[in-house]
Amino acid sequence: MSKARIVQFAPAKKNSAPLKTLLTRALNMREGGASYAKPDRFARARFLQQKVYRSRAAFKLIDLEQRFALCQGRRRILDLGAAPGSWSQVAAETAPEAVVLAVDKKPIEPFAEPRIRLLRCDLEIADEAAALPARVTEALGGKAELVLCDVAPNTVGLARLDNTRFGVVVAEILPIVETVLEEGGDWIVKMRHSTEEAELWTRVRERFEKVQAVRSVASRPGANEIYWVASGFRGTT
Ligand SMILES: C[S@@+](CC[C@H](N)C(=O)[O-])C[C@H]1O[C@@H](n2cnc3c(N)ncnc32)[C@H](O)[C@@H]1O
């Protein structure tokens, strides 16, 4: 398991900023947020447990894993929108037999764990998305049993526009998932409430045996963020 740079902030030197402030800055800067927000219990836990996950997002998957047993027992896991990589870390930890393919449009720092493989791919670029199924089969040795999808498209700060964009991107990812997921497999995807949601829900519901919309206890309070846990992919006809 790789060691994140966060550890270097642990020993606060005399006369330097308090440890809590350094921790807050480090955590928030890594996540691209405001530098001085108060660290919440998940950020503190990540630091204090020295688990060195690459991001606080790890706790969202840990929570969902405890409730839905998504990763355990799997052998082939695809992680879409994986950077910086904490979901892939949790997946590899939880499924010790699994190969995990971490895919993102941004580069991902390699892992010491060889079972976590990396692929640079922008899912919104047609050529790159079209090449994905072959790359998945090559890396995982077959179609994925589980697709994790924590993709977060770039936002502009206007809630309605951003939420719509989220729905559009997830709608674009659904046909990709259909090509890389094995029949009977599961998909977990981050969503936002939006006007596109109902139509998309219907489409996902048609393709999977069961779909549940759940909130992770690790999502920030007030965040417009839910996860759809879609299980039992019906396969392509
Ligand atoms: C919230 S982060 C994922 C965090 C990750 N689950 C973790 O635990 O480290 C969302 C990711 O979605 C990626 N993303 C957004 N649009 C994408 C696209 N079109 N193709 C691939 N990745 C995309 C971003 O680059 C970003 O790394």
C-alpha cells in the first residue's frame, strides 16, 4: 500500500502552525477545497489512524462497503474516476484476490500494490471511451464484476448547471458500463439530484435487477451527493 505524503505533516515543529491547522491545510489542499475549513471526523480519522488513504473519499466507500458488501470476494474491479486513488486502495484491501483497474482522465500516482493497475482515459472523449472495453479485459482478464464510479465532472459553481452536468456525464457513462460489466455484476455510481435524475433512474432500473439510492455517512453534510447502488446487471441483449 502506498504511503501518502500526508505523513510528513505529523510532527508539528515548535513555533510552527498548530498541528490541527497543518493537517487541515494538507487535507483540504489535496482535495482541492478551501485551505482552512475545519477537519471533520473522517478527515481526522484518516490522519489519526495513519491509514494513509489518498483521500477522505475512502470513508465513503468504506461506509458503503459495510452496508452493501460491494468489493469483498471480487476478483475484477473497475474504478472509474479513480484519482487520486483512495477507492482503489479500499477495494484492493477489501478484496485481496482482486485486480483493480483505476481509470481517470488525470494521471494517478502509481501504487506500490501491483494489483492496482492504472489507465488514463477521459470517459467523455468518444475515442478513448471506445477503447476502454479492450483495455479493461486486458488489465482485469475479463469483464469487471464490479464497477465503482465516483466521477465528478468539472463544475462552475452554479448548482443547477452543475447538477445537470452531473446527470449528463453519468448518462454518458452508463453505456460504457454496459460494455465493461459482466452479466450479474454491480455498479455503484455517484449522482446528484437534478432534473435529469428521474429519466436516468428509469434507464438504470431497466438494466439492473435492483437499484438503491443511498447517502454515505461520510459525505459532507448538506452535499448534494448520493450513490446509486445498482446490482444484478441484466447484460446486453
Ligand atoms: C471525487 S474524484 C474521485 C475520488 C476517488 N474516488 C478517490 O477515492 O480517490 C472524481 C474524479 O473524477 C474524475 N473525472 C471527472 N470527469 C472524468 C472523465 N470524463 N473521465 C475520467 N475521469 C473523470 C476526476 O478527474 C476526478 O479525479
